[in-house]
Amino acid sequence: MSARIVVVSGSARDESNVHDVVRIATTSARAAGAEVREVLLHALALPIMDPGDSEQAKLASVQEVRRSAAWAEGFILVTPEYHGNMSGCLKNWFDYLYPELAGKFAGVIAVTGGGSGDMSITAVKNSFAWCHGFTLPFHAAARGTDFTDGALHSARVMDRIQRIAYDVARYAPILGRAFDEARSLGDGQASGVAGLH
Ligand SMILES: Cc1cc2nc3c(=O)[nH]c(=O)nc-3n(C[C@H](O)[C@H](O)[C@H](O)COP(=O)(O)O)c2cc1C
């Protein structure tokens, strides 16, 4: 069975360096044998999550976000770095989710102006962990100078993105199976965190 992976684009813009990184991540995950869906947040027009608005759950964009996340075993999350953090639209994606990410696995990639990406990568990993997901202890960051006209030309960054895609495809199904088995034990301590979901 091939891994089910969702690649999330955290850019709100039609023209962004993020898009080439998403393309490379998707191509690489498919090369690793995964079944891949993309969630392109600039195309979804997801409203700001309002926990008091029960009507939001009926929106096609919200249903797409929740359905795709529930389907996935693993994620490749690509964020532009905004003020040392993930983009607002990627954080908004997180805010619609919680049980859909528990026991899942993610690799994280940042696209920055010139920074190292550490801040936004850490932010994404924190949010994923707070949704009870696990992240790859390896990540990638592409700076503005790594692109020409929106195309990534850094062989080093490309190599890291490809390694992340292979690792997410490799580990996500293993973790998913372990989490499902743990959940089948019920809510006792032996089920670990899975028993709380
Ligand atoms: C509001 C804002 C904040 C930004 N903050 C940072 C930052 O903290 N560090 C950095 O290296 N680049 C920063 N940048 C540059 C973006 O990370 C970079 O241009 C990225 O490619 C933007 O992706 P986008 O085109 O999808 O918006 C910022 C850009 C914007 C618009």
C-alpha cells in the first residue's frame, strides 16, 4: 500500500516561490511511491477560523481541508516565513484541524526572504506537535536567492526536499499503523496518547 500524503502550500499568493517547492515535494513524494494530494491555500479562500461560527463547517473549503487531512497519513507542510513564524494562512489551516493530525507524521519546509527558516520551521513543528502529530527531525529551507523567476535552482535545497519526501512516505504509514493499533486498545494507559482520541 502506498503512503497517503498531503502537501500543503502555506502561501496566500498566486505568484510565490513556495509553489515550486510544493511542486518538487509532490513530484518527489510520488517518486517515493506515495499517493499525493495538494492543498493549495491560496486557491481555497479559507475564512479565518471562528470556533463560534457553526456555519463554517458547511463550507466546501473547510470540508476539503478536514477531509484531505483525515485521508492523509503524512504531510509535507511548506510555509513562507512571515515575521519569524509560519504564514497566517498556514496557521489558519491548523486551526481547523486537531483529531485529523493526531498520530500523523509531517516534514516541514520553509521558504524565506533571507533567513535560515528555523523560526517558521519550529513554529510549524510546534503546532503539529500540539495536534499530537510527530515531525521529521530534519527539514529544509529555501531563501530568496535560491530561486530564479520562481524556480528553485539550489541543488542542496532540492536534495533536502527530496529526502524529506522519501522519509515522509517511508515513516508515515508505519506510524499510522502503530497509532491505529494503539487506539484499538481503548482508552487505558497502554494505548498512550492514541487512547485519548
Ligand atoms: C509579512 C512578511 C513577513 C516576512 N518575514 C520574513 C522573516 O521573518 N524572515 C525572512 O527570511 N523572510 C521574511 N519575509 C519574506 C518571505 O518569507 C519571502 O518573501 C517568501 O518567499 C514569501 O512567500 P510568499 O511569496 O508566498 O508570500 C516576509 C515577508 C512578508 C510579506
